[in-house]
Amino acid sequence: MSANEIIDIPIRDDMIRLGQLLKLASLVEDGVEATELIKNGLVKVNGEIDDRRGRQLHPGDTVTVNGETVRITTGG
């Protein structure tokens, strides 16, 4: 995967929480790791650091962690 490649992650509903997405996209192993990354300001939502694990994300939103970016799509 190149540094600028964006991976699409389909979701079933019209919303997913940030902590759930990190696990679904395999960007973290578990909720504890998700909480630590978010708390330490290492997660960007749509290019901005976000420290809310419960942040609601919708199709079209992007999340970046450790140089990996995923984009939420519909149809999971």
C-alpha cells in the first residue's frame, strides 16, 4: 500500500463510531488500543485530530492512523 492510498471501508448503517471503525478497519487490535491512540491525539478524522472515541462518522468521512487512511462507504 502506498502512503497516499485510501482504503474504502463499507458499513451497514448510516453511522459508525470512531472506536468501532478503528477495529473494523483493522487499524487497532482492540478497544484499549483504540482508546490510547485517540486519547494521545494520533487519530485524524477528515484531516483533523479528534480525541472523541464516540465520534460519529458517516460515509465519506476519512480516518488516518499511523499513515494509513480509510474512507467510510455504504453497503457493508
